[in-house]
Amino acid sequence: MDKYTLVAENPESTVVSKYEPPFRREINYQSEADLEKAFIVQLQTQAYEYLPITTELQLITNLRSQLEILNDYQFTDPEWEQFFKSKIANQNNGIEEKTTLIQEDHIQLLNRDDGTIKNIYLVDKANIHNNRLQVVNQYVVDNGPHANRYDVTMLVNGLPLVHIEIKKRGVDIKEAFNQINRYNRESFWAGCGLFEYVQLFVISNGTYTKYYSNTTRFTHIKEMSSSVIRKGKRTSNTYEFTSWWADGNNRPIIDLMDFGRTFFAKHTLLNLLTKYCVFTSDKLMLAMRPYQIVATERILSRINISNNYKTFGTIDAGGYIWHTTGSGKTLTSFKAAQLASKLPYVDKVLFVVDRKDLDYQTMKEYDRFEKGAANCNTNTAILK
């Protein structure tokens, strides 16, 4: 049989293999409004539908129509009211519960008027291009303690899943980060709390752009009377958890327009939301970094190629990923194992380590990523 060497990757790879920015780049002063307008125009060229909506009522009306299109089903008014209030906008649910709906329980049950039950998809994870992407800007929230106006928000099937805060060029990017934290405190929960569904935040001053997941972490407060550290209240993100986007060669893509062309490519954003976010057993959202996604997809690609050419058991079937200390290799291996285990020809995924302390550490981390996802063997006889 002829042997072929891979020379190009699938264009549907989540991270662009190599990105060459256009020759012309804005270096002159741009106001926040100019940046926002240019960014939305860029998104429209990438097949995002722009919606001129600024109120919660308009947002809910659009959400209903988008879910009807996705599920090929028309809600009656009583069905929609019951489904919206009990499933989507349940007043007892916060960020954690809403993140669970997107990441784990994206198929919800609708009690129909005739007494039957129907599955309603909030997101189609099996066929990501069935999901519809829209963009809104200058959305107004005036029913919190302070009136707020949000810059740009991406809707996936009508749900706000990605939010972008933009500052004019020259302003510290941390100001956009601090503003999102303020929105978290003052208004994302207001009204029906639909903005608590946001999975990813993007902050930019035009020149620099970063992203991070919407999550809350425990603050740790040291007791003055002892060395005991107790868990305090959950708080917003800290800036150290923000990440740069990059291409397959790990070259950062930092300009807002370049970021928009790559990160917000439809298949990239939808893959990131549906495959490459991990919602841990501690209820923390982790958005994988570009080099982790590249590594995961190249591992899966090698498995697929090895299966197609029946090279299992040979050196050609293997490979290695070389990442530095502290780069999140365990998370990469977890996601690669999780996705590999879903391939139709894979029965079991084995994770082999060379030291017992690594065995314990890996099991502990895997259990944090997904409770009970893996089990440990103490010797080869039990493993066999």
C-alpha cells in the first residue's frame, strides 16, 4: 500500500495553522465607537447576523425564534412561558447552573400542551454548524443598581454566550477587564439573568486582545489567629487567568481585527464553546489555550491516520507533544482522552505515567476535570 505523509491539515482545524495578518493595520487613533463599528463590520463579513436590539424583551423574542429554528418546532405561548421560566430563566439558577446547562445539560425537556414530552436543544454539539450566530451591540440594562450599556455580544441560538468589551487604542486593556467584573456585580444577573449564560469574555483595546472563561473562584482568607486557610466567598475572575490567542505555531494574534478573523471564525468559536471548554467538578469553567487545542487535535489526527492506514502497534502510529512545565499538559491529555474515547473504533484509553507520584497527581486532576472519569490500577495484573 502507498504511504502518504500529511502535508496540510483540515481547514476546519480549530486553531488556524499559520496566520499572516493583512498588510494594512490601524495605527492611528480610533475611538471606542470606531473600533466597535469596524469589528462588527468584520463579523458581518464572516456570516454573523447583526441584530439592532437593545432591550431584554427583544432579546427574549429573538431567543424564542432561534430555538424554534434550531429544533424545527413552534412553541405555543403557554409552552414557551413554562419552558423559559422553568428551564432558561429559572430565578434559582446562577452562573454555575447556567454554565451546566450549556456545557452538560444542553438538551432540556419540554412538557407540551398535549401531554407529551419533547427534547429541546439549546446548542447542537453533534453538528456545530446547525447553531446560528448573531451579534448585538450597545445592549442596555437599566434594572440593576446602575444602568449599564454593553459593547458587543455574540448570541448562539439567541443565548448570549460570548461578550466583548472594547476600549479605545492607548487605554490599558485591564480597564475592559475591570468593567466586565463591574457588570458581573451590577447587571449580568438583572432581569431574567440571560447574561449569566456568557461562557467566554473577550477584552481589547484594539492593539491588544485577550480572552477568558466566565467563572467564579473561591477567595482564600487566612485566619489571623492560626495558619488555617478557610474558603471565603466566590468572587469574579482575576486578570492572571486571561489568555492570548495564537496560531498553530503559537504566535500570538493580538490585534482586535486579526483576533476577529481567527478566534471568531464560526467553526473556531463553536468548537471552543462545545468541545474545548472544561467545566470541572468544582464548578469552574476552563477555556483551553490555543496550544492545548492544537496538541489535542494533532493527537486525534494521528489516531485517525493510524486507524485509516492500520499502523497501530508500530512506531509510525505514535508521536509526542512537548510542552513546558505549568502549561496545562494534564488538561490537554484529559481532553484528548475524552474525545478519543468517543471515536467509534476506540474501546478504552490508557494513560501511562512513569512515577507513582504522577499517578496520584494525574488521577486527582482527572477527577477534578470530571468526577469518576478515570480509574486507577495498582499493578499490571489488575490492569490486564
